[in-house]
Amino acid sequence: DAKTTQPPSMDCAEGRAANLPCNHSTISGNEYVYWYRQIHSQGPQYIIHGLKNNETNEMASLIITEDRKSSTLILPHATLRDTAVYYCIHEGTTDSWGKLQFGAGTQVVVTP
Amino acid sequence: KAGVTQTPRYLIKTRGQQVTLSCSPISGHRSVSWYQQTPGQGLQFLFEYFSETQRNKGNFPGRFSGRQFSNSRSEMNVSTLELGDSALYLCASSISGTAPNSPLHFGNGTRLTVT
């Protein structure tokens, strides 16, 4: 079973910020939070990851709470091409080589 | 830089047959992982290879196997196909596997239909 909890769906207006929450209360100290998204008929696409500090890249920002039990992915200006299933995952290293436990994710629909 | 390439894109096989799927990772990536995606079970991890060695394995029967070549290209094989093997098979590569700065990069998969 997936170790994270995400809302099943979210709608967002084009041009507005999309804030995607994720609960990962069982995360351990050496595990990172990863976000991926999957657009229909494509493979999952890596978005961003972090340990405990907030992170930003050209795609999104990741805000991790101080207790690390939850995080929020922020898409600053959503476009129609951001419509996808977004997955939040936490994994460690060494014994989880190549393995990411995907849950059901959040289906995000960006509307004009 | 070219992304992860999977071939073929679509495949139709009959029950009892076997199938081989191919994956070419991003240049410089030494870890290759395989996943199965179905509507009912979602994305499930099959196995991971690094430097031609299997380092990790998911909970799939022995009919599912894989290998990695010295150039990091990988193949997975499914023998004695069953109807339930119909799925999207995804390959992902990374520099060293699931590590802090080594996220997985996925291909667009091979759609296998078993009739």
C-alpha cells in the first residue's frame, strides 16, 4: 500500500496557482519526498524532490512542513498542459533501489 | 539529451506466448527499473538493475525476468503470458537508483495486450 495520502482530485483555473497537498506521516528521517506527474498515455515525469528544506525548480515549488509529515506541491501558474495525475512519494536510499511506491495520486484538471 | 526509449510501443500477444521488451536509458544512467501499470493495481515495481546486476525485486512471479547489458540497456521478459499481464510496462533510468539526487526518469512505456 502507498505510504502517502493525497486528495483524489482537484480542479484549477488556468493561470492560477495550484496547491497540491500530501500527507506522509510515516516518513522516516532519511527519506526524501518526491513528486511525479503522469499525463495521459505517457510515463511518469519527475517534478521535484526534497528532504526538509523547501525546494524550487523551473516546474514547481515544494513546501515541506517542519515535522516533515506533510508537503505541498505548488504549480505557480497552471496551464492546460498541467492536467495530469500527480503522485507524492517518499522513499529512502540503499534498500529501495529503483523502487517508488506509487499511490493513486491526485487527478488535477486545469480548466480555461 | 535523449530521454528513455522503450520499444516496441505497442504489442499484442496470445496467452502462453512469451514477450521481450526493450529499454534504452538516458546516456550516463546506470540504473534501470521496470514497472507495470494497470487500471486496477496502478504502478507496481518489478525490478531494478545496476551495472548488470539485479539489486531489487518486487512481488511478481518468476515468469517476469529481466537483464541489463554492459551499455546499461535493459530487457524484460515475460514467459507463459496470461490475460492479466495486459498492462503498460514502464522503464525508468537514473544515475544510480533511488538516491537523493538521482530521481527516476521514465519512458513512455510499452502497451502489452494479451488475448
